[in-house]
Amino acid sequence: MKPFLLSRARQGLLLLLLWQGALACAQKATSPIFTQDTISDALMTRMRKGNTWKTSTPVSLRQELRYLRMSYKDANGQTRQGEMVVNRQIADRVLRIFRKLYEAGYRIEKMKLMDDYQGNDEASMQDNNTSCFNFRYITNSTTAISKHGYGLAIDLNPLYNPYVKGRNVAPVAGKPYAFRRDSRKDIPYKIDRKDLAYRLFTAEGFRWGGDWKSQKDYQHFEFSIPK
């Protein structure tokens, strides 16, 4: 009987250890992640191939940009791991904001680097992708560099919070969500002054594009570095 009992005891111990290991792995896999790193060689190559960083970009890839990994809740409330490249001077602020959004269950549909869209802003917006760094010029300009080109602006859920100037809307697919926004309750991911994202971003010193006068950029939060 002793060998049999010893075998059963060992089996029980083994099952307990396996269960504890599986539980630890599951907890690690679902634990929220909010980290920042410098730009690695692999990421540098990815950004060059993805057309978001060029030799004419006014910021140093290594010294001035940071790579963030952040958890977020998708449209179904599932935890996802997103990535974002930002200016190092706002990295801590951005991590604080998105951690609070995550803890509040705030919905963000996607959070990919612009390299996944070859730097195509329209494609990223139509995919409702939340992003930051992308070397480009401001809308309707060929000389003025966008705040995105410095890693100092974030577009949040852009399909449902489009850029609007007159009757022009970007992304084009965002037209159904562009007008009479103040009185509407049928816009998913809607950003206004009551929205948690608005409150968190502005508390950290960001300006909201929805407050602009001659044009509106409801998705857009930008930060100005004091000179």
C-alpha cells in the first residue's frame, strides 16, 4: 500500500504545481502592461520600412522618441496590448492617461503603430486606429510639420471623432459622425468635454482639437513643449 499511497501523493503534488503554474501564466498574460523603452534596432528598421520615419524627420529617433506598450479595453471589453511611439517628453504623461483609461474600462478599438498602415493617415483613421508618431505635414500643407511628426499628438478613436473643416471630413468614412455632435447620443467612442479621455488629457496639459475655432479635430490631443 505504501508505494501506491506515495504515488498518489506525488500525483496530487504534481497536479497542484501544474495548476499553480498555469494560474501564474494566465495572470501574467492578462496583467495590464504599461512600459516605455528606447527605439530598438528592429523597431528602427520597422519604422523606416513603414514610412513613418525619414531622414528629414525633425526628431532624433533614438534620443527623442520612446516606444510604449499599453493595455487597453477593445470594443468588446477584452484586454488587448497596444503599441505607440511618442516623444520622450510626454511618455510618462501618456502612460498615466492610458492606464487610467484602462482601469476605467474606456473602450479603444485599436492601437497599432502607423507603420502597419505605411504611414497612411487616412487608412489608419478609417480603421479607427489610435496612434501618435508619424512624420507628416499638417492637413492641407506641404511645409508645416504636424505635431504627430514630433510625437506630440495622439489621435484617439479617429473614425468616430473625425477632423472637420467646413464640409470636408477626414477620414471620409467619418462623415456620419462629423456634424451636430453636441446633441447626438448615437456616436460610439464620442469625445466631448464630458468624456473621460478629454478630462485626463487636458489635466495633463494637452489641448483638444475639438476646441479649435476654424476647424475641429475631435480625435486629436496635442502637447506643446515649453521653450
